[in-house]
Amino acid sequence: MFGKVLVTGASGFVATHLIERLKVEYPLVLVSRNPDRVRELHRGLPVYHVSSMELAFEREKPSYVVNTVGILKEEGGVTYEDVHVGFTKHLLDLSKALGVEKFIHLSALGVSPDSESRYFKSKWFGEELIRSSGLQHTILRPSIILGSGQKLYRDLRRVARVLPFIVAPKMRVKPVPVSSVVDTIYWAVKRRISGTVELCGDRVITMKELFERVLRELGMNRKVFEVPKSLLLPAAILGIGGLDLEQYKMIKDNVC
């Protein structure tokens, strides 16, 4: 029997796909802010609320930890630093205290200690905690991840229902299928992949092309206009369309 794998953010997009892949082969322990939803999705697996994470470690004694927790937007007083640095540190402390064999972490492509974006900066400092922890680890830096349940699909569907056209920022991305991300995490658990790994798909496209692709998959016919980042600044300042200044700072090419 393989050692247990503890997955945080278990109700999230990537974790939901990962759990389906891992549960065939590994005993899983799931941690989430939404335990009832996770229990409904993954019946029969042990599920703990994030506030009971210490209990999960003490009772289940996982051999591997996969951290998929992250936020794209600060809401409800929860900051990027709380999630990407503070939560990661807490998870590392528990992992070291309980003798976890390997720590696998979902970061983001484009992280930097010098980024003007606090999202990318906080992701970097979370990575630094892992690199200095002494634990065996794999850090994954994906570009935009595509697949069933991804937030971009929900956002574009909502906007397309009320607007006759969509505006896309001028930037390049190299989207990666969620199946590729899940495969990489699987092999990281298997100890075949370690260190820091960038994850991208096989083709560089514009954000306009990505929006058009997603809209086609949703069966929604909308015109997409590409605009320079600077033209979106007023919308970010006013909070129009769900865009804020922090998200505005995140608009930049995102390719491996």
C-alpha cells in the first residue's frame, strides 16, 4: 500500500481532477474550506475542514502533501500573503513536524520577488519557504490551466450573457490542459519529478484567441476585441467587470 496523500484545496478546479486520478492508486486525505461539498463529490474519502488541518496530519499521518490552494483575487479580508505565504508556512511546519516525505506545490508561471503584482510576489515568497524547508519537494508553475470547471469558462459565460462583445487584454499565453498538470503532480508523487517545473501547452496564443476558443466551446457567439493593457486601467480603478488594480498588474505575457 502506498503512503497517504493529503490534498489541500480539495474543492478547487485542479484538485478535483487530481483526486480522480490519485484515488485509484493512493489513499487520500482531503482538506478544504468547503468540506460538505468535497464529501458530496468524493464519497468515502476522509475530509477535514482547513481549520482542523493539525488533526488531519496527526490522525492520518500522510506521506505526501499536495498544496493546490491559491487565490486570484483578494476577497473577504483574505490577502494573497495570507494564502500564498502564511498558509504555505503553516502547511510546511506541519509537514516537517509529522515527517512528510515529499511536498508538492502548485504555484504560478511568472512569479518574481520584483513583480509589481502582489499575487506573483506572494507566490514567489511561498516558493522560497518550500525551497528552504529541507523537505523533498516539487514546485509547479503552470500557465493558464484549461479544463472542465475552470473559472475562465464561468466568467466568460456570465459576461457573454449580458454583453454583445468581449474585451481581451493584449498578451500572450501558453495554456496547459488540466490533464497535463494532474499527470505532472502524479509523477511528482511517484518521485519521478522534483525541483521547480514550468508547465505550458504546445502553442503560444493571444488572450483574444483563448477567449474565442473558450466561447466556441461554450457555444456562445460573441465578438472579441483585443485592447492594450493601458486601456483597462480605468476599469480596474473603478472595479468594472470584476477587474481590480491587483488583477490589472497581473496582465502580462504568460509563456514558458
